[in-house]
Amino acid sequence: MAYKTVCIIDDELSVRRSLESLVRSMGGEARVYKSAEAFLANGREAPFDCVVCDIQMSAMTGIELLARLRADACEAPFIFVTGYVTARSRQEAFNHGALCVLEKPLDPEELAQWIDKALTTR
């Protein structure tokens, strides 16, 4: 995973910090954003290899962000993490090309496996 960049987008500081630590422990570079809007404003221009994103955020949802990125031809693997998932939101995520939807509290080993899968298939 060396030299791979994972963007972490979550409105919870504790989640951002723990996911950043996980990515770095795997040998990757982590860039963190507190919202979809912050990512669009500050993170989108620099190359990245994978996105780990919350679904429910205050303004733009993770699914709306994914739809926007896909419309702009961004093919980066997208892993959703959420504290509350419905069958509808899960289906929407997959319809827009999400790799997986994981529920919080997260199992770090499971998330690490998904991140590894996302980065090895690119």
C-alpha cells in the first residue's frame, strides 16, 4: 500500500482520527476532510486512490458526493461507513458504484481488508 492515498471524509473527528491512524498503519497516506464540501473544495485536485466516506453528513451526503464524482468520471473505489444504513441507502450506494457499505462501530480488520482490496484492484 506504499504511496497510495486514501481520502477519509467523516463529520466525526474521532472517526477521522481513527481511520487516519488505520490507513497510516497500513503504510498509506491519509488525507482527512470533515465534510463532502471540504473534500470538493480542498482535496479533489490532488490524486487519490480510494475514498472512505460517511453516508450521513450535515449538508451533502456521501452518496451525493459519490454521484457527483462518478458524473465527473472519477473511478476511485469508494468505501462507505455509516452509523445508520437503510436498505434504500445501501442500494443507492451500490447503484453509484460503491465497493461496500460498512456499519459503525467499525471492525478495523474488516475495513483494512476492504481498503486493501480497493487499492489492489486499481
